[in-house]
Amino acid sequence: MKQAEHTFGRVYEDHFDFVWRTVSRLGVPDSAVADVCQEVFIVVYRRLDDFEPRAALKTWLFAIVSRTVLDYRRRRRRKGLDAVGDDTDPDVLPAHDRGPDESADTAQKLKLCRRVLEGMDDEKRALFVLSELEQWTVPEIAEACGLNVNTVYTRLRAARAQFEQGMRRHRARSSWSDS
């Protein structure tokens, strides 16, 4: 996309899904995702003329998303509220012609993934989300986060280990409570 093609409407239309997913995956409760996305697009609207076309638009958007999410989480902490909440509503998950057992299983897996992501520190969660869920390359992540490629590899390894540790903890709790 050339600079002239970066109209607000086009950016909103082309990248809304990415912004929504990323806001949600970075630990914003479902009840606040729409508000945080609105904050993101207000910043985009105000700063679109400042966008440097030498950078990828998606990396610029991610920087805005991550700052907006961090601001949201700080505001929640200052108010004494949990920075994240588990208000995932499995009824809003698309059915995709699944039976009730499969839909319930998918909802449980999504809830578990979200719970494990919530337990990660902000930086590791962001790197994990971009790599594992958004399927960004390490060079793209490095550009978006303003990090050296080798630093991203190192921190991503730590993020994956932290995620796996969270999954093991959950499995251990589940097997202990099943006994």
C-alpha cells in the first residue's frame, strides 16, 4: 500500500480483525475489547499522517495496540481492579457446525489458553502472540517491538517456555483435582 492509499477507512477495514484479535490476546477482558479497539483507532486516526511508509503498517499498528493495551492495564491496576479478567463468554464463540461436545471442548481450550496467556508478563505475551498466534516472522516482530532479531529469538524462547510451564501447571492442577 502506498502512502496515498493509507486512508483511515482503508486501514480500519483492512486491519480491524488484527487489532481486535491482538487486543484480546494481550489480556484485555472481552467486556473491554471494543472500547480498547476504539482507543486504538482514535490514535490511528490522529496519527495516520505521521506514519512512515518505510515501516510496515501492521508493525506500526501493533506498536499502537501494545501501548494502548498497556495503558488500559495500568488504569485498571491503579483503580485496584485486576488487569485482566476471565469474562470469556463461550456462547459468543462461532459454532462452525460443531456439536455441543466439540463446541464446549473448544471453549474450554480457548479459556485455558487465555488463562495461561494472562499469567505471562506483558512482553513475553506480546512476543508469543505475534509469533505463535499471528504467525509473524521474527524479523517482523523485531521491527514491531524495536528489538534486535537475536533478542527476539531469546525472549521468544523464554516466552514459549513460560507458556508451556503454565500449561503443565494447569494439567497438574487438573489431574490433581480429578483424583
